[in-house]
Amino acid sequence: HPPRDPAVAPRRADRRLRVRHSRRVAVAADEVLRAEEPAVEGGARGPERATVAAATGGSGAYTYSINTGVAPTGAGKTIILSAVIGELIKQDCSLKACVLAHRDELTIQNEDKFRLVNVGISTSIFNSYSKDWSGQVTFAMVQTLSREQHLEQMPKLDLLVIDEAHHVTASTYLEIIEAVRKKNPHVKIFGLTATPMR
């Protein structure tokens, strides 16, 4: 065997501790949520329910203006964002939301899954083919929405959800966030990503 690098061993141990801690938190949150009525309809699993409860303040009101949900690939981030929006709309039925994605297929996928989780909530698409804000929740393409004339047409939003939130430092995202905050300084922002440090 080659000699061990002394700097690698502590990093591996630290990573194992973080993974074990994350699993314990997810298991503990799942046990708490199982004891109560499920917070999320549509078959959400324990970690999904825990993320929704954290983002929406459990049964209380959304308390922070910016939240980030971190979940690994395949964990159900689209179901989580759908459930968060659904829970917040239950708390405030007049809430207007926009879900940002950086690819057309994500925009369509997000809307399709959202409709499965939130059957009674109207949706619309804002991309290069359709520029529709009529739904209570609009699924928008970043590249299309970031154009100045489209930002001017954007209605006041109460909630901005950012799928693949690790892209948020790009100028297109920052322009959208700035425009949304100009129209509503109290807007809630919720980002989801598997790689927050990217």
C-alpha cells in the first residue's frame, strides 16, 4: 500500500461524520413528521417532508425571506419545491409564485410534477414559446425572463423559487432577483440544489 497522506484521513473522517449527522437529522425529522399528519400531499418521503416543514415553518408561517434546500440528486427536489409552494399557498391563497429553471426541459418537468402534487392550483409557462403570467404559479426560463422588456412585464411576486440554485450568482439570475425585489421588497426566495458550494 502507498503511504497515507495525513491530510486525507481527517477529511474522510469529517465527511463520514457529516453524512452520519445528515442521516440522523433526516431520520429524526422523518420520525417527528410521521407522528403527525403528513405535511405534504402527493406521497412525499420523510426527507422531502422535513425540507418542506423547514422551508414553510412547519405549521406556522414562512419566517425567513431567503431559504435554501439542499438535497442530493434523485431526492425529489421537484416534489419538494412543489410541496413548499403548495403549503405556502395554503397559508396565503392570494400568493403569486414563480419557479425559475435554466433549461426548457426543467421548466416543463417542474410544471408537470407540480400539477401532480397541487391539483387545484393554476399554472402557466414563461419561456421563448409562451409568455403567460396567468397562473398562480408561473414556471419561467431564466434566459427568457432576464430580458429587460420581460422583467418590466413581470407582475409582483410573493415567492420566487430557484431550481438548481447554485446558478444564482450568474448575472441573469441576479437581474431577475433585483427586479423581483424592486416590485416586492418582502418577496420570499426559496432555492433548491444538490451542490450549494458549486
